[in-house]
Amino acid sequence: MKRSVTAGRDPSHLVIEVLQSSGVGTRPAEIVERKGLGHPDTICDMLSERLSLALSKRYLDSFGLILHHNVDKALLRAGRSEPRFGGGRILEPIEIYLSGRAMIEARGKEVPIRELAGECAREWFLKTMHALDPDRAVRIHCLVRPGSRDLVDLFLRQRDAGVFMANDTSCGAGFAPLTPLEKVVLAIEQRLNSPEIKSIFPAAGEDIKVMGVRERDRIALTISCAFVDRFLPDIGAYCEAKERLQYLARETARQHYTNEIEVEVNAADDIKGGSIFLTVSGTSAEAGDDGQTGRGNRSNGLITPYRPMTLEAVAGKNPVTHVGKLYNLAAGRIARAIVAEVPGIAEAECFLVSQIGTPVDRPRLVHLRVRPHEREIDRHIERSIGATVERELSAIPKLWQSLLAGDISAA
């Protein structure tokens, strides 16, 4: 069944569709991935987003409003290293290029964007990467330039009109709830990279990637972890660290899944040949892997090819008018709210489409695909869905406040 009704805010249109197919978690197979904190792609996402937040706060302090910027183009070029048991060395630093567009001068005041880029990157590395010295192992290049005049003008119209205008024609997607496999993959990386685990298990670096595959009721988890050389005296200690990581991952998975679970750590290792995932700093970015903003986790922290996703790089886009960021965040919030609050709805997928120059809280289309516990939905459920959508849309212009406060995250 598919119905189209005009939402309370013209020109938005709400289309509600009842899903007839089986849920992702009940299908014969499923694939879910998460790239951890120290993965090169995640590093790019994190630094792009931190620069956007730093710019937003500086703009507010200096000018009273967040000015136009999109710093969502970051590239990481891997360095060179020489890891060895007991402690190796960095031969050439990781090169990170932070790029995009931003207002670097307004009302006669200059925004020190290069200094901001360096400061927020260094702060993030010190806080997040326990075995990496950013002063020795990382070199930041800020390539941000002023934005185009038409987009800057469009951005500033919000001040005169009193509303936030979409600065792009784009779309966002979200879904709820998570399947058991999605919960397992997310929980494992978050626990293995938690401060608690790092304090007792410093040999495990932050570059942890979890690939989860479900075949009917059986889950197979392939975990890649960059181990830190100075905490491991020899190959025996490395093998013990792998076993310990495997145990922690299995223990975490058991909290969300009771059927058969298989866990393998660093599957490409050749122990006899000495080919192992050993690093100086806890990330493959020191030598083996480049990175780029937008190639990693989606806005909910996962890579889910069986689910609706967009190709938008959410991290680094301005939090006020860039719908490539706002609509992915809002779509997830809408889907979660519908499942949590509307009786009879077991699953929801949400798609939002913007039109450049229109208010951000008035998407051109809101398409909801819902799976009810029963086969159909009635008018009462439709009205409840519509009210939930209306409430979440009206909150979009305030999402930037939650992002700056750290209550929600885009990376």
C-alpha cells in the first residue's frame, strides 16, 4: 500500500508506504561493516567534522551567527614507518589535507582557519589515539578557500528572511531499528576502542575494522586490528594479544546475539613468515592505507549495503543549511522516533529530499516505508506518523545546537 498526503508544511509531501518484503534481520544473509576510530577514512571524517565545529563556534563568537562553510573534502596520505617488537619508529609523517570552502573574512575580521585546522586536528589525535604523537607523526595541510559568491549570498539570506535555506538539492536516508548483526558490529568496535579497554589493553590500536556476515542464524566476524609494537615484546605476545581481542569481541557479541558466533582477528596474518598487522602508532595510516572523507561509516556509524544509504559525506558540512548533513541525521531521527513512539510499527525507513533555496524544515518529499506488526496501517497510525514527522522536521533548524553541544554526532 502506498498513500500520498500533503504534510502540514507546504511544499513538503509525505508518502507512506507499507513494506511487504521481509525485514533485513530475517533474510537469509546480511552484511554489516564498521570502520573504527583509527581507520584512515574515519580519521578524515573526524577531522573534517571537528574543523566544521571549530569554525562554527568561532563564527558564533566573532559574528553572532554561523557563516557559510563546507569543509568536507579531506584526504589522508599514508606515511612510512618501521614497526618492530618493543618499539619501532615513524620514518615519514602522515600527510592530511583538509580542504573545502569557508568564509575566512567578514566585517573586517579574519578567521584564522589554518590555525583552527591545526589545533582541532592535534587535539583530536591527542584525545583519541593513545599511541600516536601528532607532533611527530602527522602533518596537517589546510587548503580551505573562500566559497562561491552565490552560495555565500544564499547562506546569508537566512539572516534577512529569518529562516534557514537549503544550500543544495540533496537527499538523506535513515532507518530503524538496528538488526542484531548491526548492534553486534557497532558494539564491538565501540567497546574495543573504549578508554576502559585501552587503559588495560594498550597493545590494541584504534585502527579496528569489523566486518560482520550473517548466514541465516550464524554470524561470522572478521576483525582487523592494528597492534602497537612497543607494548608487544615478541611474536608470542602478538598471538596472545590476538586471542585476547578475539575473546573481548566474542564476549561483547554475546550481549546482543545468542546463536553461533565465529570471530577471526587479522585473518591475513602469516605468523610463521612474520607478516602481521604491527604498527608504531595503532593505525595503518602510518604506512599502509590512505583515507578520504565520506568513504567510511554513514551517519549512524555503520556501513549497511542491505539498507537505504546515500553517498553524502556528512562530516564537515555546515550544520545550519547543508541538507547533505541535516537530512541524513534527520531521516535517522524520524525513523527511530516512529518505531519508538507509533504503536504497531516494527520498522521504518525514511527518505528526505531537499530543494535548494527552500527552508531546511520543508523538504520537497518525505518518503516513509514502514513495516507494521499487522499487514496494514489505519488512519490513526497514519496521523501518528504524520505528527511525528512534523515534530522532527520542525527540529531540523536546531540540530546545529545539538551538534555543537556534542549531544549528537555526525562522525
